[in-house]
Amino acid sequence: MEEIYAKFVSQKISKTRWRPVPPGSLQTVETFATGSWDNEENYVSLWSIGDFGNLDSDGGFEGDHQLLCDIRHHGDVMDLQFFDQERIVAASSTGCVTVFLHHPNNQTLSVSQQWTRAHYHTGPGSPSCSSAPCTGVVCSNPEIVTVGEDGRINLFRADHKEAIRTIDNADSSTLHAVTFLRTPEILTVNSIGQLKIWDFRQQGNEPSQILSLTGDRVPLHCVDRHPNQQHVVATGGQDGMLSIWDVRQGTMPVSLLKAHEAEMWEVHFHPSNPDHLFTCSEDGSLWHWDACTDVPEKSSLFHQGGRNSTFLSHSISNQANVHQSLISSWLITDPAKDRIEITSLLPNRTLSVNSLDVLGPCLVCGTDAEAIYVTRQLFS
Amino acid sequence: MEELDGEPTVTLIPGVNSQKKQMCFDWGPGEMLVCETSFNKKEKSDMMPGCPFIHIIRKNEDVYSQILRKLFNESHGIFVGLQRIEEELTGKSRKAQLVRVSKNYRSVIRACLEEMHQLAIAGKDPASDRQFSIQVSSLSAMELIWNLCEILFIEVAPAGPLLLHLLDWVQLHVCEVDSLSADVLGSENPSKHERFWNLVTVLVLQGRLDEARQMLSKEANTNPTSAGMCRILGDLMRTMPVLSPGNTQTLTELELKWQHWHEGCERHLQDGTFASSPHLESLCKIMLGDEAALLEQKELLSNWYHFLVTRLLYSHPTVKPMDLHFYAQSSLDLFLGGESSPEPLDNILMAAFEFDIHQVIKECSIALSNWWFVAHLTDLLDHCKLLQSHNLYFGSNMREFLLLEYASGLFAHHSLWQLGVDYFDYCPELGRVSLELHIERIPLSTEQKALKVLRVCEQRQMTEQVRSICKILAMKAVRNNRLGSALSWSIRAKDAAFATLVSDRFLRDYCERGCFSDLDLIDNLGPAMMLSDRLTFLGKYREFHRLYGEKRFVDAASLLLSLMTSQIAPRTFWMTLLTDALPLLEQKQVIFSAEQTYELMRCLEDLTSGRPVRGEPDAQQLQDDDVETTKVEMLRLALARNLARSIVKEGSLEGS
């Protein structure tokens, strides 16, 4: 990766997200949103990486990202997701979930909808409730699912004032992140190392499946689902480990990969190139995991499988597995094959890298050192 | 008492009337609380309504500037990098690296300076404009001082190259010439521009002789009468011997050549070559280092250090570092000419020319409004091994003292505390205690933030702080009725007492509701269960319920009994356990063996006989006792029946 641009922005960045490109369009990736945390005033901001040398005359060189607009956000931005092209959903440490609307004509952001008390604690004895941070949000138009420190799961619809469905006390510990498995199923990770699958078709407040790390109960902080294979899930934990799960089978991770030295804050499969995975961590590192399956043996299975008898027998005995491994490079658990190539993307270690997002050839990440890094040539 | 270096500044607090009321204050880590007391200053004044506010006084406002935040964040990375420079590196490579670090710091200052300048001229409102221009001048002073220190202390340029560095320094900081040059060259006829000669003079003053020659050739083209003179002066400019970096000539050679050239210039002046053109004559005098001629250009020189460097360039090009302070002092005196007294910046630069590092740092500490500059400069100079001998009579050494001040300032800020951590790390003596004191005061608004603080503490094995943070979070969770979370936090803190407390809450909830909450946690306790007896009991008791639910009655029964006999179960809970045994005793098949039944009976008797005799019971107690007695009676009956059945069963088994 040749060019990575850093810009110091005077606020600690908690989340960075690319604006999705409309499917089938030829538009390139050019806008991303950020959220800040732990400032006296926090903001949700929109940035552009487009070339507009004509717009800014004062030293903004090509490649540098420019602020388009921002808006005050009450509390820390705990999570941020694009709902669609214009709308951004932000989760706040005050337990509030806000939908911001971007007006491209005059470059402003406005609040389009808000659920102020999406997450809250009910204290003992006192009927008054204190707010609880909302830790994660995930969108699948028109639905929005949020999770929080109160162990509650909310299902909202963009056009409804009230929550469609709330699962109180869904988790006894803090829920750290949520993602859609396949509608209407969601996946949550919590602070005692569990992965839970919830099916909104089922009534009651029990998960349909629980998967967990054995013994240690290491908190899980992030989760992402393979874009094409919905059963493959990656999570990152407090000890910096990357776990790959197959939610169809077993209750334990398929593989545990030693990664960062501190909390892994986010993990993302590349949306269109899922053999590539990206992780970032509290230890200030940002890693690119490349599990491209261009191993010579693979192709030989098709072309000369018959000639190599040992290989053939192997392939017969593990036919199911082989078939599967051809599909997903992440589920192969052969430690002898050191196929995953890891590269560190940031030049020197800084404070925590809190968030990252990948789309097409572009990557953006934000740090506690108040810098936003952008690269537009991920695979060059 | 140490002598004061300057008058302390007075801060007026709006709304507080210190004439009438006494004030009180309290120190914070980076701030001060001030309020009016109810004491009157003078007896006679009547009860005046005072100011009802408590004021927070911040020591360093600069921390709160949005643009300076970039400076703090970016320089933090450079600072950490500098600390990791390997000690083994010696000689040239080490010096080169330190110079690079110094340049990095300066470029960060420059970037901030430029941004601040943009804002200052953007002109949103006069008040903030003034604020910005104050900061612009403060930042440019910082860069000026830093650059000079870099040349003198870090680069340690020897005679010869020293002057080239100083020339660069002046060219970088007296930059009006660029706009002047653009102005003049942009006009239709440059040589007729009213400030044409100003430009030529400035170029000569800054030693930019190539550019000056080009200007002269323009003049020669438009003014044929002076063409000859211009050519001669241009030749003098071209032939002035200078030290070029790639050249191998020795200093003595250079000095000889220079002397020769100087004499040539002098001859032209004496011969009156330029007598007909006052402009050219004055230029020639400047090139001869004529002090009077130089001082005539005060306006264009704009400050004494420019005067110094120009003077050195044309009269002592091979000045030795040790002699600098002599020329500097006389230049300052000549330039100010007794009209004005030197300003703080002048004193700082003078101290640098005198190679008095401590004086530089001291003056900077007094003059500048933040600790950023002195802390980073001192640290860098310390890495150049220039400060080792200096120890303060308080705290540790100067580097550490300044870093601690700076880091404490960062901790006082709402969000810059993370930067402060690394600065404390590199203060070997008092850094750790300072960090311990500061980190406990960070408000833990969300678990995410708490985790970051925890990580800081855990990486540094600050067990006491880790315990305290986990406890705070556990307490919060209990208050919010999040027992699962509370238990997790107390397990993480290895806090047995708190785990016991939370376990009791779980058991109480169970007794009230008849079912467990937060099974996902309790079922997965694993080895953490051993943290406290009560937690072990909670885990085991839940296991009993699971066994019972799975209809593994024999296992369930022996687990239940062992909970009591091993004394893990608290006495107060025995009755509940015995009641749980009832359905097992009433099963069709015999579950408790005779021996186990005896044990159960003993437990029951222990419990009932140990009861204290109470005084006059009230109605409620009587009723409670009634229920209790019935329960005990039922248990006794069930136990007796089970004993009979088990004896029969065991006897028949043995008999067969």
C-alpha cells in the first residue's frame, strides 16, 4: 500500500464508515462518516475524499480528505451505520439512537428521527431509570437493531416511533456488538465471551443458539459476518484474538488466531473480496489478513487429481470438507498450512485504532490520537 | 525562599469581589477551585449577598485550543518515537536521527502555525481573530527559538557551516521578502517599482546574492548609465567566496579567499566606483559589513538577530560557535541603540547564543503560555545528553519536572488524558505515582472508556487501580440491577468479598422468585467459581438444579448433601436446601441412602437445635414460626420414611 493519508482532526474518533455505493452504479467511493467520543462536544461528521482541488484553494492537496459537514451529537458516538445513501444511524452513550439525514444540496446534516430512551437501566428500588450506553447498531433497511450495556435488544423501523420489538434482559452482561446473520436472525457478542443468535420470529427472550469460547470467558468486542457465506462469522476479543466461527456446527470457534496485543475493536470482511479481512486494536495497530486460496494444490485437485493417488484418497475421505474449503478459505483449520498473510497497514504505532471500514479499494480508520487515516489503493 | 523570576500574573475572576469578601481556593491536578467565603473582609461592611458560584480556574488555556490539540497529538507520536531511539546508536547516525526528530517537531509547529494563520486572517469575529493572532505570534516565536536551539545544540554546527545554518534560519523566519519580491516582479517595470531597491537590499541582507544579481541585471537593462556599475557589483556578488556543503576546501583556504575578496570590495568603494549611485554604494557598504550602513537598513532588517547574521555574513563568515555570544550581545545593543529594552524573546535568543540551555528553558517557561514547548525541547536536549548534570532541588531532574507538568495539564483536559499516559511512562522517577494519582480521577462514563483505562493500568501492573476500577464498575452494575455484569466485574477484579455480595443477591432473588436470572453467566463460570465460597455455592447450587431438571436424581442428591456437609452452603440457606431435598425424598425409588439420610437428619437437627431462644414473639413471628415448624415436621416425617425405605432396600440388596 503506497499512499495512506493522515489528518489530525482535534477529536478522538470512535467510528468511521464509508457511505455505501448504490448497487450497480459506476460511482466511486468518496464519502465517509465519522463519530467522535470522549470530547466535551461530540460530532457526527461527513468527509469527502473526492478530488476537489477546485473547491479548496488553501493547500488541500489531492488525496487529503475534507470535511463536508458535521452536527453535534449528544454523548459519545458508540456506533455508526449508514442506513441508506442519505441516512446515518448513530448510537449514543446516553442510550439514545439517532437517525441523521444528509442534505447534499446545501451540505448539512439534520436529525431525522430519534429514539431517546432506547437503552436504560432500572435501578433497584427507584422507579426512575438511568440511561445505559447503546453499544451497537446494525441496519438492514427498513430495520434497525440496537444493543446496549443494559443487555437489551431493540428492533426499530425507520418509519415507526416506537420499537417494534424489545428483548429486555436479553443478556446478563454487556452486549458489545450486533450484526445481521440473515433476516430476521441477528447475532450478538457479549462481555463474557458468548455469541448468541436471536430469531425475531420466536417469541420470548431466549436466544435460539449460544456459542462460546471455552473457559476463559474473554469478552468479545466485535463481530462481522462473511458477506457471501452467512454461516461464517469472525469475532474479535479482549485479548486481541481473532476467532472464526461456523454457526451451523458446534458451539466453539473453528479457529482461534493470535492477533493483536490488546482489545480488538473491529473486524471486517472485505465486502466484495471476502478472502481479505481487516482488524484494528487498542494497541494501535491495523492489520490486513489475506487468506487468498491460490494455493497450487487446490487447482491440482481438479486437473491432476487422478494422478496423485495420495492426494486423491485424501480428497475422497474428506470430500465434504474439501468441497467446503473451496468455498471458504476461513474455515480450513490446518495449522500446517500457513496460508494467511498478515500485513500491518499503519506506519507507526499510535494510540488505539478504534474503528475501520473497507469498501472497494478504500480503507478508512480513526484513532484516539485524533487522526483519520485513508487509503485508496488497498490492493495495489 | 527562591527569588521570584517575575511578577506573578493577576487573574481577575468576573463576579467575585475580593475587595469585600475573603476568597477560598483548593488545588486540583490541573485546575483550581475558587469561591467566596461568607467572611467579610472588614468588620463594618454589612451582609452583602455574595457570588453564589464556585469558579474553576484553569492554569493553561492553550490545552483547550482546537488547533493546538493537533500539535499535542502529532507531537505525541514524535515524542514516543524519540524515546524508542536506541541508546546504542552513537556518533553521526544518532545525531542525524536527533536532528530529524527536531525537524519533525518543527514541521508540526509550522503546520499548526499555518492553520492558525489561515483562521486569523479569515476574520470571523474580532475577538477570536485577536486570540488567533496572539497564538500565531506565540507559535512563530516557538519555531524561531526551536530552530536556533536545533542549530546550536543539536546540530552543533562548527565554524563555517554554522553561518550557513544561521542564514537559513533568518531566511525562514523573516519572510516578508517573498511577498515583496512577488509584488515587485509582478509589476510592469520592476526596476521602476518604488520598492525595487528595498527588494534588492533585503536580498543582499539575507545573503541571497544570486537573486540580487538578477535584479541588478534588470536595472542594468533599463538604465544604461548605471549598467557598468551594476556589472561590477554583480561580479563582486558572484565572486564572494562561500562554503558549499560538497566542497572540501579548508576553513583557512576559505578565510584567505574571503579576505582577498573583501579587499577587492574595499578598493572599489575607496575608488568611488559606485559614487554616482547611492543605492549601489550602500549595497557595497553592506557587503563590506559596514555597521553604519547596516543600521541604516533597520526597517528592512526588522530585528536584531537578522542584523547579527548579516553582520557576521559580511564581516566574520567563519565565526566560531564560542564567539557568537559576543557578536550577539553587541548586535543587540547596537540595534536597540538604547531606545528600547530587550523583550523576553530577545533574552531567550541571547541565552541560546550564550549556550546557556538552562536559561533558555527557564525564560521560555516564564514567557510562553504552555508547557508543550519547554517539555518537548528539554526532552530532546536531554536525549542529546546536554542536561545530565542538572538536578533540581525538588522532584527529580528538569526534564522529568517539565514532562510531569505537561502531562498533568493533559490529564486536566477532558479528552487528552490518553496522551498524558505515555509522557508519564517516560518519567522514571515520579511518572508512575503521578499516573496512579491521575488515572483514578478519570470519569468512567461508559464501559468502553473504562476498558481503555483498565488496559492502561493492566499494561503497567497497577493492580490497585485495576481493582478499584473494576469495583467501581461492579458497584455501578449492582446499582443498575445488572447482577450478571457486576459478577463479571468482580471476577475480573478477583474481588472475593464483592463476588460474595453479588452471589448473595442472586440467592436472595432466587428465594424470592423461585428461579435464577442470568443463567448464561452462572452456567459458564468455570474456574472463576473458586473466587469465593459463596460464588462456588451459587454455581454448585445452580448445577444441582440442572441435574434435577435433567432427572439425574442420584447425582443431584449427593451434590445437595455435599453442599451442606462441606460447609460451603451458608447456614441461612440450609432450610432452603433441605426443602429442596423434600421432593427427592418423596420420589418413588429410594435416592438418599441410609447413611445420607442420617447426614440430612443431623443437618436438620443442627439447624433446629442451634436456634436462639427469643423473648416475647409477636404475631408475625408466631405465624412464621408456625410455618417453619410445619416444614420441620414434614421434613422429619419424610426423612424418617426415607430412612426406613433405604434400610429395607439396602438390607434386601445385601441379603440377596
